[in-house]
Amino acid sequence: MANKVFESAQAALADIVQDGQTLAVGGFGLCGIPEGLIAALRDTGVKNLTCISNNAGVDGFGLGLLLETRQIKKMISSYVGENKEFERQFLANELELEFTPQGTLAEKLRAGGAGIPAFFTKTGVGTLVAEGKEVREFDGEQYIMERSLTADIALVKAWKADKSGNLIFRRTARNFNPMVATAGRITVVEVEEIVENGTFDPDSVHTAGIFVQRIVLNAHPEKRIEQRTLRDN
């Protein structure tokens, strides 16, 4: 079996990233984002990227890093409300946006990873989301057809991996990551701990190693909190 563990995020990305690629990136807000891989991607200097991600981080962190350096030309996203640079670029027609309902985005990635080219959903019927899409009636209800999503490279954040790439996610940091992992032609995973093969109970594995090509260790990620809310004493 080929060694999937790379010494750094830079080493894991160096020979596979190039201009114009489509990348799927896990995370929800700043929860469960592959922050080390995103920073390493910025440092490669690749540009004209299409990024599939629930949102685009915040100014100066997460995918916001790639917006600051103008490396992203298009976002396929569900929520874009926390990033002023995103807003500025979009309103200035400097950034393309394919706005996608959150559940639809998750299913687009899941379907892409499962080899399903398209599916029908009621979400978005009669709205701007449906413009230009096929509409079909099933049992008296209208549905729109959505094409699935795949990516040249998937960047994923997990809690633990074994050396075969079997993954365990931790609580809400799982979010979009399992779907992203299956949708990438090459999937690179950033984890906080790498263990020996055979360590995991097979029933505890969330994503099978067959979907993972490269693993990097980031034992102490920053894990910023996007919106800190405190209760008054």
C-alpha cells in the first residue's frame, strides 16, 4: 500500500494543485475547516480556482485567505454573510457566485461522490434558484433538477486518521467533511492525530480510507470561534 502520510500540508499539495482547478473544502463557518491546508494552498500561488464550500470563512482566515490574494474566481456556496471581502468582490463583479441552498449543496456533493450525476428536489422551486433548470412534476408536485458536484481536489478536516486513511470526525466538526471527502478526485485530509492501522473499531469509522489519498498532521490547529456568545453573569 502506498504511504498516504505526508510530512506537511505543503508537501501534500505541491505536485497536485494547479491554476483553474475546482476544489471542494469541508467546514461549516470556521468549524471543521482544514485551516492548515487552506494556508498551504494560498502559499502555492495557484489562481483562478473554483471553490465549493458552505461558506468562505471570514476576513483573514479560512477561505478568506484565498479571497484576499485573489486566488478564487468562483464560489459555489450556501452562506456568504461573514466575509466583507467576499461581499466587496461580489458586488464589484470580481467574483462569481453560484448560490446553492445548504441541503442541496450537501446532496450535490454526496451525489457526486456516489456517482449520481443529478437529482430532483423541491427546494428552490419558484425562486431564483430554479432559473435555467429543468422542472419536472412527480405526484402532482414540482421539482427542479440539480446537477451533482465533484472536484479535482477535496480538502478535508478530520479528528483522527489511521495510516490507511480511515477517518473519524469529532462532533459538529463533521458537517460537510464526509461528503467533500467522497467528491474529490484526490482527497487530502488534515487531522489532529494519526494512529496505526487496526486501532479503530470498524464501526466507529465515519469515512473509509478508500476515499482518502493523502494525510497531513496538524496536531494543534487554531480552531477559531466565528461568533463568540457569552451569557451575562
